[in-house]
Amino acid sequence: MPKFTNQENSNGCQHILSPAELGRLFREERKRQGLTLEELYSLTGLSIRFLSEFERGKASASLGRVMVALQALGLEMLIVPRSKFGAAQPAIPPKPTQENSP
């Protein structure tokens, strides 16, 4: 199984905190399955440009197309409360407000 810098729970689920982490996980899984971007294009109809940008963590990737790409590799997203996964820190800290600013 590939090594990931993000957390993995005992079920093999990945804790993704950013588009870059999702793209990296996707690329590693695609390569593990021995698929090229061209082959993935043939399977999904998603452009090679989109797939490449997704793998590089482009934040504006369409969620619908991301879901199609994930499903093509047998992956899916699972949304759970943070408290169920562990005490990971948010990728982007909350903006200070008057209440919590120094």
C-alpha cells in the first residue's frame, strides 16, 4: 500500500485536508493500478488536462468530475465528523475575529 503523509485509519480510509492531498492520493492509486492518464480518459471521458490538474491539486476542480474520476478507480468520498476520525488540525486555520484576536 502506498505511503501517504495524511492520516489513515484502521479501515484504510484517508483523512484528506486539501485538494493537493486528494490529488496526490488519486495519482498514487492510478499509478498503483497501472493506468495512464490516457487510459483514464478512455474510461471516464474526462479530459487529460482536467485529470492532470486534479492530480496536481487544482482547488477549482469540479466536484462532479472529481467524483467521476474517483469512481473510475474504485474510490469514493466518505464525509464524517472530525471527532469520529481523530484530532487532525484544519488545513486552513480559522480567521481571527474580534473575540479571539490578541
